[in-house]
Amino acid sequence: MPTEPQSQPLVSIIVPVYNAADHIARCIESIRRQTYRNLEIILLNDGSKDVSYAVCQSYAGIDRRIVVIDKNNSGVSATRNLGMQEAHGKYFQFVDADDFVEKDFLEKVYRRAVESDADIVQFDYVYYTERLGKVPSGRTAADESIRIQTKEERKRFLISEKITYGCWNKLYRRALVEKAGVHYAEHVIYEEPLFVYPLLFYGNRFEIMAEAFYCYRQNETGTMRRDMRQMETLQMHADVQFEVWHFMKQTPFFREYYEEIK
């Protein structure tokens, strides 16, 4: 049975929204109906040209946990960065506006975070299409607790790549993100490594859950996904890798883990 909201720390769910009228209601409903009740649901309308903003406003009118922020279009990275600035939760998580989550995901993931004192809890996901429904991701991750106490343990951890660079299949301890000072790379489509990768150096406790809680919609339009010509995509990947390299050079980890970072 879920605990009462007043006994639960606040968790912030950050949802960037762009032209998501077809799917935003299902996304919001899946978050509102969580068995973990003490939520702050931050909906950031990134200059949508459809009725997404109106849908967000209508939900804010019936659920006081929802905060709606309307802004000019600046892309998913800048929108997520703003969401983190506005969030008040002890933990937070990201959901894209055309995706949705299982109703007990936060109850289970939060419990795992507290019981293990985790900095990050990573969970599995499924793909979702209107034609096929839920489709397994094909990942073979097993439940695991990772504790890092030495330089050699962190090197093995980094090489294992057990923590992926996707941002939305994780629950983050706010204090870790603030300590690392990380943000999303803006104006690119491969924005997540600059946020996730440095956290692997600042965190010492990581939990991996094999259970799938996140439903990742596969479509060609949707919230922040754009088709790009191949050469442009490759260039953006390279740009983000350079930003990660530059960020890590400013940290105390650069010399100590040079081989792993490069």
C-alpha cells in the first residue's frame, strides 16, 4: 500500500512539451495516477503551435501538483535545463511528452533509491507503437547494486557502461546533480551525454532495475524528436562529445581518469 503523501519526500517530474497534442494527455495521466503521490509535475510548453499548452493548463486546473511554464521555443535541452532550475524535489526524473510511465514506477523506483541510498536509479523501458503496443527493448540488464569506493572500481564501472546515457530511464538525486553542476547541451539532437556522463564520476551509489517502467513511443513526429540528414547528425554527435570533453577538463577527474574519458 502506498504511503501517505505527507510522509514522502517531494519528487519532481520534468516534462518538456512541443506539439504533443496527440499524446500529452496520456503522458500527464500516467504521471498523475502514480501510486507515489507527493509529486511536482512540471510541464514546460516549448512554444507549441498546437493545443498542447491548453491541454496542460486544463490539467493544472484539476491537479494542484501540476506547474505549467509557457516559454518561447528553444529546444528540448534548454527546456529541460529550465525544468531543473524550477524543480523543488529531493529527486527528479524526465518524461518526454509523447511517452508515458507505468502507474507504480515511482513507488518502486523511489523505494529502491531510499533503501539503497542511491545517487541514481536506472530502470528498463519498452518501446511503444500504436500498431504493436508495448515491445521489449531487447536489453538484458539485471538487477544490480553498484558501490564505488576506489579509483579502480570507478574505472571498471565506467568501462562496463552499465549506466546508459539516456536521461529518461533514471531517477536522480537532486544533490548529486547540483554537486556536479551538469546541464544539457543545447541546439543539438544528441544532448543527453553532457548531462548523464559527468554524474558517473560524482556519484558513488548506482542502482539498476531490470523491470521496465517507461514506455518510449516510436514515431516520426512527437515531442522533441526530429529527423536529421545523416551528416548533420554526425556533426552534432561530434559537437556534444567535444562539449563533454571540455566539461570534464574542468573537473578534478580529468587527469585521474584521462584514459577512460578519452
